[in-house]
Amino acid sequence: DLSAFSDGIELQRCESTVEVKESTKYGGGLTTKYLRTVHYAVLSSSFSAPHLPCTSVSLQRLAERQTERIDGGVARQASKEAGDWMLEDAIRQQNIFAHSHGGIGSKVLLFAWLSQTEFEYLRDSPSGREFLHDWIDGLKLEDFQGSTTV
């Protein structure tokens, strides 16, 4: 929910896809239909973005998290592609914004501006999903001005 940006959003186009396949959850010949609509939009150049609390993850905190994972006996991928390291460095430098509709104790939504390549890396690759987990675990929630219900 990005309602704080609603006045500045200019919808460019929508793409809808329908996928029909056998359910992996229920099996036994049960067919499931998946509907997906992707909305492409830009922020108007005249839009003044709202001030939202933000934070980032320090390289030190990510290193600590990855060391904890190694010490905990969970094997990490020994070597990554150079492109993965570069993507992770670019993602790590992104600000993470918090937005909440309600008062204290309400749900806080976290978001960051990512390129399509960065998003697909986090969503589609095992090392990207692992990095995403570490990235979120490394957040400093106190930076969100008391909003600690995530």
C-alpha cells in the first residue's frame, strides 16, 4: 500500500496473465487458475514525495548475520558470481522506508526502490532469497521512530 504516493502516481499500463496448472499443494488432478496483473506507473515529476522514516542495513550487520549463519552450522554458498556480489552491494545501499496507516501498534509496511534486475535476483535465486532474509534481519527498527510492529 503506497497511498502516501497516490497523488503523484501516473499509471502507464497494465499487463494481465492467466496461468492454469495442476495444484502443487493439493495435487490429485486439482486444477488451479492463477491471475496476475502488473501495473506499471511512474511518479509525476512535479510530485513532492512525503517524508517517511527510513533506514538502511549496515555492512557490519550483514557480516554479523552471515557469520551467525555459518557459526550456526548452516552452510553458505562458498562462492558467488561476481554479478551477485555487485547486486547485493547495490541493494544493501538502498534506503528502506516505513509506512503505516494507523497509530502505535499498527502494521508497518516496509519498501525500497529496486531495479527490475535487483527484484528478480531477490525473488528468483536461492542466494538472493538468503540475502533478502539477512537484509531484513539486519534492519534497525528503532530508526522507524518507535514503529516496531513489522
